[in-house]
Amino acid sequence: MSKIIDELLYSESHEWVKVDGNIAIIGVSDFAQEEMGDITYVDVPAEGDSVTKGEDFGALESVKASSELYSPVSGEVVAVNEELEDKPELINEDPYGAWIIKVEMSDKAELEGLLSAAAYGEIAK
């Protein structure tokens, strides 16, 4: 069974969000990385780019598949986890430690549309 962390919010497309003030720290869930298999490449936006809730902002590639990443919130990308460029496998090793991007949210109310850990557990099976 996949690990789900209670303190995080989740999207139906399997991204997680940790809220730190007005910053949304975004990664992919344990369930998502298990489904993908060994991740070989992470495509991410640049700092300063805008992301829109529900729209793709990048992709993960693995030996099995390629999967789009969808932003759970709207705003400006203020940080990118550059370590993933050389070590995409960090997502497999620690999906909740290997964040992908940090976004300064333009509308914190968008968080209300995300899933709690319990609700996410119902779809991540």
C-alpha cells in the first residue's frame, strides 16, 4: 500500500501540496511514483514561469511511461528542485522529500478544491 502523509493536500492527478504561508511546495505521491516505475527524467518549468491550476507544468518519464504533471494551484514558480535534473530517481526513493517546484500562490482559495489524505487514500488504490 502506498504511503500517504496526513499533513499534505492531494490532487486527483496524484500531485501533493505542502503549504508554507503563501508558498505551495509540490511533488508527486508515493502512489504515482510506484505506478510510474523507475523515473528517468523530470521536465519542469523555469523559475518565474506561471502555472495554472489543472494545467500541465511538466512531465515525468520512466522506463514504463511518460506522465504529465498538473499544477494543483495557480501562481508563479519561485523555485525548482534542480537536484532532480541529475537525480530523477530521488522521486522514487523519497517522493515526499523530493519536491518538484515551489509556487507562490495567486489564490489560496484554490487549496479548498484539493483532497485530504483520507479522501486521496480512496482513489490511490
